[in-house]
Amino acid sequence: MKKRLTVGAALALLLVLLLAPFAWVRVFNQPSNERDWSPDQKVLSRALIQGDRITVENVRNFSYRTDTDYVPNYETRRYDLAKLDSLWFVVERFGDAPAIAHTFLSFGFGDEYVAISVEIRKERGETYSPVRGLLRQYELMYVVADERDVLGLRTNFRRDPVYLYPVKTTREQMRRVFVEMLTRANRLAAQPEFYNTLTNNCTSNIVSHVNTIAPRAIPFSYKTLMPAYSDQLAYDLGLIQNDLPFVTVRAAHRIDGLAQQSPVGPNFSARVRKQAVR
């Protein structure tokens, strides 16, 4: 006589079948820096940190004709931490999507700006999927780039809504964040990690770095899980201007329209800050 599965055994079997793909991915899929990468993410940046003197290899500075047609260019640049005088929080929203956004930081050395953007490292032909991002399908990378590249790409070529907020902090604290982010970029170049849509993404990494300078630890919030609301959380915590209603602050720091008034050029960073600075 054939035995029938009990309800409990059937549910247990169903659970095993549902979890098996996740277990396979966890055990057999390991992060790597050796893949057929998308051309714009093929090269990793590395930093040599010697006191106040920092040398960054492979600072990305592409020239774009469209968001997918560009002239690649990587540069070695040197930075003096004594000249670091501003820190900026960037939020790129994706059209009218209510929750999805990309966030990154930009550092000002007088009139020179360098941005650090935490991104998925796509293989050639890959596109982003939040679900695939939960299944260890993308590596994580820190893109170190000229602001005309990483910011101009989003304002003038992707033409997304972009907000640029000066962060309220001290020079010592912004130095610490800059060094920490470059140190993590070095570590990822040596020991790759998987991106995770919820736990290891652009905003969660920024939160980790900013926690070193925030007056109090940034609390767990849906506003970090949904990065389109991350500027509102920064407002609530006093990390950006908060002496006016948030809707007013957000409108005052939107820069894509200003950026699109002329092509990306040598004065791009100064031009977009005419509106971003009070």
C-alpha cells in the first residue's frame, strides 16, 4: 500500500523545493572580478592613501554623446585632503517611480569635484532587476568619477530628476568619509562582493559611511530601503538643510533643468551649484 504524504510533510517538501534555488545560488555562485563586464564598468578604481595625499587610479571621465554612446577615458588624479571643503549628497530619481532612486556622494576640493557612486557591476548586456539583485547576480563596485561624468550623465543624457544637496558636516568628518569610501573601493578590487537589493546597495553603503559623521546613527527606515525618500530622511536627521519645509528644500536643490541649459563642459559643477547653494 502506498503511503500518502501528511500535510506537514507536503509543506516541508514544498518549502525545500522553493528554497533549493536560493541555496544553490548561495553555495555555488561566488563573487568575481573576472567577468565580461559592461564597457563602462570594466575598470575598477584604486587609491593610494599617504596621509593627506591621495592618488586615485582610474578616475572615470567619459565623454558622452548619448547615455550609451561614449568615449572611455580613465585618469590618475591626486587629491590633498587639506583642500577638501565640501560634501554633497546626490539623489537621482527614475521618472515618476515612487520609491526607486540612485544615490551617491560627491566631494569638493575647491573648484574640483570627484564623485563616488556605489553601483551594481553589470556584465556585458545585463540590465538591472531588483529580483536578480536579491539572487547574487551582480557584483558591487565603487565608481570613482569626475562629476561631469557621473552627474552629467544623469542630468543631461538620461535626463532624470536629480537633486544635489550640500551635507552639513565638518571638514574632518568629510575627510573620514572620503578615505573610508576609497578604502572600501580598494577592498572590493581585492575581494569582490555581491550586490544585494536590500542589504548591500547604493544607499545602504552610504548609510554605513555617513554613520561615522552623523550626530546619531541613522535608524533603520523604509526611507533607506526606498532610496527615493532618502533625502527626506537626511532632512529629518539634519544632514542637509532643514530650516524650511522639505518640499521647498527639495525644489531648491533640483539641478537637472539647470544642467540641461547648456552642454556638459568645464564649468558644469559650478553651474549646477548656482541653484544648489543658498
